[in-house]
Amino acid sequence: MLGYIIRRVLWIIPVLFVVSLITFSLMHAAPGGPWDREKKLSASTIAHLNEKYGLSDPIHIQYLSWVGNMVRGDLGPSYKYIDRSVNDIVADGIGTTAHLGIMAFLLSVILGIPLGVIAALRHNKIPDYLATFVSVIGIATPSFVAAILLLVFFSVTLRWFPTHGWDGWAEPDTMVLPTIALSLFPIAQIARFTRASMLEVTRKDYVRTAQSKGLRERSIVVVHMIRNALIPVVTILGPLLAFLITGSFIIETIFSVPGIGRYYVTSIGQRDYGVIMAMTMLYAAAIAVLNLVVDVLYAYIDPRIRYS
Amino acid sequence: MPNRTEALEKPAVAVRRSASLWGDAWRRLIRNRLAVVGGVLVVTFFSLAILGPFIAPYEYQAQHLQEILANNNRPIAPFGSEFFLGTDNLGRDLLSRLLDGAQISMTVALVVQAVVLLIGLPIGAAAAWFGGRVDTYLMRFTDVIYAFPDLLFIILLSVAFRETFFGKAMNGLLLVFVAIGLTAWVGMARLVRGQLLSLKETEFVEAARAIGVSDFRIVTRHLLPNAMGPMIVAVTLGIPGAILAEATLAFIGIGAQAPRASWGSLVANGQPFLRSSPHLVIFPALAVATALISFTFLGDGLRDALDPKLKGKQ
């Protein structure tokens, strides 16, 4: 097991290397540069800026120096926000983005799993239809639509929650709408998955054995069914958390949440190379690590699985 | 014993219709109400997308400024005028624009899945068939692509190459379609590989090999047709993701450029008028929602119908 984990952790390094290489090449292959402005800068100014930031060096030298700096923890300068380094930008926003993502993740798990379990236990009865209805809504509503509708209804019309901003636990009501908008889809996803998995388990021999032994319904459901049914559900949680953290930029933009996601789109348009690279690497690392955690967790909760 | 002869005259086999995989699957599919609803809606969406330009009451980009002026420069509300679903603030007929959006979304559905098959199928098949080092390298490659944050990669490609010739093709749509496809094929490659690996060990493949059928022919004639069921399910269930990705990108202004009307950009354009003219957001949102639901229902139904594990149960 330990050997497996070490190999998986080491495997993340070449993955990140290739991701950075592809992103770097794509970015520099794209026409335009960070100094394109409405009012054109003079050629000598651009040459001077390129010289200052090392952008006139050959491309492979630029890449190697980026790698060297990144390994030392220096993500380089931002070409758009001249007075801030990429490290500052990331440090300012990463906490908020992670906070929003984790809140939405918890909400999805807390609501999604019970919804799926109840639907399966009351298969083809009213609770099942209600739960299925909720998950259909969740799957059919893109997060940007959900965000706009929540905003208009609860902030503008009812004035229950603020229309924008994010103050974390200092002002919990700023967290409500972005969290709900972000978790609608994952709630539905988890509920659907849990329901299917529970229905699968219901047909298993060990459940029939437990029933014929005359065990109490409660202990059959909790001990025999839910515990086994949740094993496959765990596998989708990793990609889901990754989706919540990387996919939150739409929600961050709509609710003006000061995370890092909202910088991404603008930084690509402005060819702010440092920010693009940092963001892509962060997200790719998050995905890789979360997938690893899930695989290990999978072996931990299901004794039948052993990695070597 | 006349009774027994009578019974024998009716051959027992005639009572049971022949149980081919596809016939069985079809029967199971049409018994599933949600799947039928999904299937009918999917066909409707495709028909609307194809017929859209002919049945649309107006040109989707035509501005009816006279009517808007008569309406105090405000979007015209639905159901009360010659514009059935109303107009936007420039007097463009919403129904016609939704039909154009349907065309974009259904094209996304087809093009993205075509790219997915075009890349995922050969990679998965090659990995499974050749095995060994080829398998290792190809699967490592898919692992790397899987680690790419997909929405970000799509945005990177679309924004970075927006100004090029390729980026301008089809009003900026082609680039977005291809970008979405480039991130979505990994699942297909893994699925094809897994299916072929298990089929490779079956007796009919061994028999084909024994009589000297070529590798290529075994893969294309024996393995792939048998892996078809799960692939059809994966393609159908991949479509909502592609439609959603395109709509989300259009919402933040990437992809379909004006005057084309993606459902996502319709929602974005309607957002400022949400309180006074909610129809500008509600109708495109409903269109996206219905499309996502129909493909999901159809895909779920196909999975249940084609999954041999469930045979005999239910």
C-alpha cells in the first residue's frame, strides 16, 4: 500500500510537467502578447518591457526559467497587475476559492446521500419521485442559470441575502447563495449515484440473508446496505470536489466572490502568462491529488480492494 | 392422447420471439417511459435544429426597431403580439433566436461526440489490442489529459486562438466544439480499452484468429460491434456535458459570436432585463434544461436497456 501511494505521488510530477509544457506552448503559440492595449505602446517600450521580463529570450529558455522559479516557489510577475506578483494574487484568492468549494462539497454530500438513500428505500413511491424530481432539476439547471435565478429571487426581490461579495464566517449570509448555486449539480449527481448503488445492493444475497435472519430493518439498512452502497459513491467524490474548486469561476464572477477563479478568463484574454500558468498548475495539482486521495480511501473502506 | 399431439403441433419456440441483443434492448427501451419521453424530445430538438431556418417566424438576427420604439424601447413581452415568445431589447424575435440556439446546441452534441469517437476509439482500441508498452504509453497519455482542468483548457484554447482563421470558422463555434471534444475523449478511450480487453479473451475471437482473420478485421468486425452498447450509452450521456460546456462558455462570452444566439449567450444578454422582462432568461434557460434532461433520460434508458447484467431482472 505504501509503495503504491509513493508511486502514485511520484507519478503526479510527470503529469504536472506535461500539463505545464502543453499550457506554456499553447499560450505562447497564440497570437498577441501581454502588451496589447487599446492605445498601442511604442515599439521601443514593448522591446524594453520584453527585455525586462525576459520575454525576448528563446521560448525554451523562458520555459526553463519559469520551471526553475516555480520549483523555488516563485510564480513570477503579473503583466496586468504590475504592482503584484502572481504569488500575491494566488495567496489572496485561493483561500476563498477553496472555502467556497469545500462548503459546496459538504452541502452536496450532506443533502445528496440522504436523498439517494431515501429514494432507493422508498423505490417507486412518492419520496422516490420527489427525490428524483430534485435531482432532475439539479442536473438540468446550469450553475449560471441557478445563480441568476437565486440572485434575483432571494437578493433583489426578497432582500434576504446580499447580491455580491464574500466575507466567510464573518458574515455567513454572504456564503449562502454562492454555495447553493454551486452545489445544485453535485447534489443531483450524488443523489442519482447513491440511489442506483442502493438499488443494486438491495438485490444482494447478504441483504436477503440479513432479512431472513430477522434483523431489524434499521440495522439492515445502516450496516448492510448503506455501508456497501457508499463504496462506489466515494469514487465520484474526488472528481466532484475537483469540479467544485475549478468550476467555481462562473459563480465567483456572478456573485463577485474574490477567489482566484475569476482571474482566469481575464488573464487568458490579456496573455498574463504567469497567472495562466499558476492557475492551470494549481487546478491540475488539485485534481491529481484529489484523485489519489479517493483511490486510497477506496481501498481503505473496501477491504476487498488491495493495491500493490 | 389427442391433447398431447395438439400441444406439440404448436411449437414452443414460436411463442417466444427471437431474442437478439438489439431487439431485446429496443423492447426494454420502449417500455421505459422516461427514456421514450427523452428520445422523443431528442428527435424534436434535432428536427427543430434542422428545420429552424425554415420554420423560424423571422430571421434570428433581424431587429424590429419600429416595434421596439412603439414599446417605449423595452423588450416586447411574450404571448401578446406577433412575436410569440416576445423580443429582446433590440427587437429580435426570441423564438427565432432560440431556434438558432437549438442549431448550435445540437451541432455541439454531434461534433463533440464525433471528435470524442475519432480520438478515443483508435487510442482505446490500439491500447487494448497491442497491449504491453503501447498500452502503457497510451494510457499514461490519457492520464495526463484527464488531469487537465477541462473547462480551463477549453477556455485557454478558445480564447488564445480566437483571432486565428480556425478560431473564426463558423462564427467562432468550430474552435469551441473541437476544444470541448479534445478534453472529453479520455472517458471513451478508457471505456473502449476496457471493453476490448475483456472481449479479446472470448472464444469467438480465438476462433477468428485460428482461421487467420487479420488483426484489423478482428478489431473492426468482431470486437467493436460487441462493444457497441456501452459506447452508445457513453456517447449519449456525454452529450449533456458538451451542451452544458458550450452554454457555459457562451454565457461568459466565449464561442458563438454575435449575432449568433447560443442559449448561453441568450441568458447572458437577458440578465440585465431579468426583473422587467424575465422571459429573456426564462425561455433560454428552459431550452437548456429540457435539452439536458432529454439526453440524460435517453442515455439512462439506453444504459438500462443495453446492460446485460440486468437481463431477466425487473
